[in-house]
Amino acid sequence: MKIRIFLMILLIAGVSCKKNKSHPVPSIAFDFQIDLTLPSYQELNNVGGWAYVSGGIKGIVVYRQSTDAFVAWERMSPEDPDNTCVEGLTPDSSNFLQLNDPCSGAKFSMYDGSPISGSSWGLRKYQAIWNGSNLLRIYN
């Protein structure tokens, strides 16, 4: 009887365990700063502003969430794990809070990186630390 109970517990534990899948966008190491006073980053001086930044795999989109909070997202879509799509994620022209994948049609929130449609993965997030003045550090 004890053997049956043990086998039942073992079977239930084996069935209920999920495999831990890693994010389809690889994690790469980098660390750099951008100067928010430069003309190319002028939009980041306003809440809701965004800018493209070189770095990461396909580039980075930086978004200003509030007066003192920034987020940085990888432009490589999690729906393109082989990195075959030529173009990276782009902000939607009619809804600037949304990033669109031009190859798969997936849509993501620029605010928090969550999938809106077409993907079960969120975006790869990078650290963005503002010094309170003109420098924004972006790193992974």
C-alpha cells in the first residue's frame, strides 16, 4: 500500500512539473550611458517620450514612464528567436504605447513590455538608471 501511495505521489509530481523555458531573446552583456541633452534623445525629456538607442541585439527602445522612471526594451522580438526578421520592433504610429513586430504581427506594451497579442512572451528588459540630471545608464 505504501508503494502505491509513493508511486501516486511521484506520478502527480512528475505530471505537475513544468519545464522552465528560457526567454527566446538571448541575454547579452553591455553597459553604456546616453546624454539626454543630445538632440537625438530630446523626446526622452518628456513623460511618454521614447527614443531608439544603439545596443543590445537589434537596438533598444527607451521609454520614459514618469518624471523619474525609464524603461529600456530590446527591439528583437521574442517571436523571432532565430533573429531572421530584418526590422526590429517599432512603435505603433496610431498608439505610441505599443510596439509592433513587423514580421510576426505580435504586439507588445511599451509601458511594461507585456504581450498584447501574438506572443506568450514579454519583451527582454534592460536596466535603465537615471542620475536625475542628464545621464541615463542602460545596462544588462
